[in-house]
Amino acid sequence: MLIAGFGSMLHGDDGFGVAVVQRLQELGSWPEGVEIIEVGTGGLHLVQRLLDGFDTLVVIDTMRRDQPPGTICLLSAAVPAVGDWSAEEQREFYADLHYAEPSRALVMAKALNVLPVQTFILGCEPQDCEDLQLGLNPPVAAAVEQALAEVQRLVVNWQQQQSRASAGGSEELPGTSQRQTSTSASSGSSSSSSMKGGC
């Protein structure tokens, strides 16, 4: 299981994914088979790590879904195949190797056949991530601990999955139906599994 945090700490709420990963690393040791990395804005680093082979990926980043700032959502990633694009779209995609956005890194990973079947996006609605700013805005900062709890739940479910797989049972990760919670509004269900852009 690979847990990866995207974003830039220099652009306010864009640093959410990095902030969550740093807190996860501060918590200490994690079960064998679980790795936590800070990707920052270098999505190509994520693709390189996936070459080592993982069965589950959790990407943490800001995600705009027209919700109140600080709203946390967990989605099963729907990643398009490059082969379904036009020749011009493919040329434009491969011409840019920065992959600062998670969506582009995931598309590349899928093209290389290293994207885990179980890939999840743990997103947070930002308040502001356009201007230069150190630190998260209060609603997004408050959502960090909530994201930690969500990651811990995913890890526990992953461990249970591993145990069942060893015993010859189902390999589907339990408890990962699309969820959406908010630190500033009532919770609601999320019906979309496609990934929208963050900051």
C-alpha cells in the first residue's frame, strides 16, 4: 500500500496533501507493506515508486468539488486510458513530463501498467491555493486530523484484506464506498468517482 501526498507548501491550502503525509510520518511506524511518501509537485516521482509494485494507492491532495472549504471526500479514482485519446491529445500529454497534478501522474502510471487496481483519492476542498502563502487556512488545517483518521481506517481495511487474501478469501478492499465529510457543513454522500482538479 502506497500513500502519497501531493501539493506545495508555498501556496496555502495546496499544501494539504503534504501536511497530511508529514503528520502520518510523525505518528511513527506503520504496518509492513505500507509506505508513505511526500510527492510535492513531482508526480513523476510517484510513477517511479509505483514501478516497485503496489496493490493499493491512496493519493492525498486538494480537490475542488464545489463544497465548503475543509470538506473531505474519498473517491475511487477513475483514470482514463491514454490509448483512448486522439493522437494529438497523446502528443500533448507526453510532451509535458512535469506531472504536477495527480491526475496526470495516474494516467501515466496506467499507461505503464503500474497503476494499482485499488486507487483512491483522499481530497480536501481548498479555501485558497492560488497566492503565495505559508500554512493552511483554518478550515483546511482543521481537516488534516480528519484525513489522518480516514487514512488509518483505510490501512486497517487493507490489513484485513491482506488477511483474507492469505486465507483465500475476497481481495476487495472493504469499507471504501465513496464518502464525503465536512468540518464546516453537514456530511453528504458522493456519487462521482471521477477525479477533478485541485489547486
